[in-house]
Amino acid sequence: MLNTVVLHNIFVETVINCIFQDSQMNRKFRRTSAREGQDWAIAKYRYDAIGQRIRLWEFGQVHNKSFHANMLFLFRKAVVYTIDYRNRTCQKNPLHTAFHPSHIPHNASLLSQVILGGSSAPGEGLLVNTWTGDVPETGGKYLATVTEFGCIPVSTLYYTEKSGWVVTNYFNAVKGIEDPEQFFPPPFCTDADTEEEELDFFSAFF
């Protein structure tokens, strides 16, 4: 069974020290599922390792129902905002997870190095490394592919008993942050009461 969740943190390794060269980045990704039909989602998110913040916009279909998400994760404050600009409402929940910077853990194993595309002429292909390993915090396992130069994520395959198999493909990565204001909740979130339910990063994808 292939379920749909996004693995944001790329769990890969450091025989070569594969750490993203820029701690702030805009990325997009597509994820798909074969669970009783086709579940899918496309998302854009902004990642700030220095401030330990993530902003995510996502839309798609799960269980034949459309959904969208606009969420701001503030890990240092241990809070996540679910933002609705149309109705100017804001839900505030405790954030029950630690921030994991996008880098390669020391316990991963290099599975292969290949060229995506062709290798007959310059510009035909992309040199990537694929790493594999376990995630003790969740009891999961992963297969992650990143570029040889820059360690930019290309795809991940992630498994836990709770989520099943998850496939995420990344594209259009841009270093730096276009609009830092996106890491601050809008004014109408100021008076939002904190809900009792604790959320984690994966709450954006259920």
C-alpha cells in the first residue's frame, strides 16, 4: 500500500558531507499515491534553517476529495499556524516535533551514483547520489536521491507503518528567500487562541 505523506527532511548521509549549500530555499514538490485510486498533491514551501521556520502551500486530492493547506511552522516557538486568507481566520496549535535541518545523517549508506538522463554530451544528464537508511525517531526507512553538486533533493521514498510508502519528487529549487514576511503570521492571527491538539510537520499532509 502506498500512502501519501511528505518527507520534508532529506535523510541522507555524510561520507561526503552532503549538506545543502544554502540554509534558505524555495522548493516545489509533487507527491503521488496509489491508495484506492490516485491521490496527488503539489506544494510549494519555503525553508529557513537559521530561523527554524517552514512555510507551506499545498493543494491536491486525497480520498477523491480536494484539499488545500496554508501553514506556517515556527519550530523555535513550538507553534504551527493554519491560515485562511479568504475568511481571514487562523488556527494556532502546539507544534509537537523538533526541527530537522536538511542534511545527510551519519548513519546513512550510499546506495548508488547515477546520471539521470544521458551522459553522451554535456548538459544531457544530472549526476545524483542515492542514500538509504533508517529513521529511529519514527521507526521508518528511507531512500533519498540528491544532486552530487549542491546536495539539492531530487526525490525521496519513505516508509513507516503509519504512513505506508511515500513518494516525493522535488523541482524548481531556488536558493534564498524571496519574501521573508512569509515567515511571520498575518495580523489576523495575533489574537488566535492556542488549540489543545498538538500537531507535527506531517499534519499538513493528512
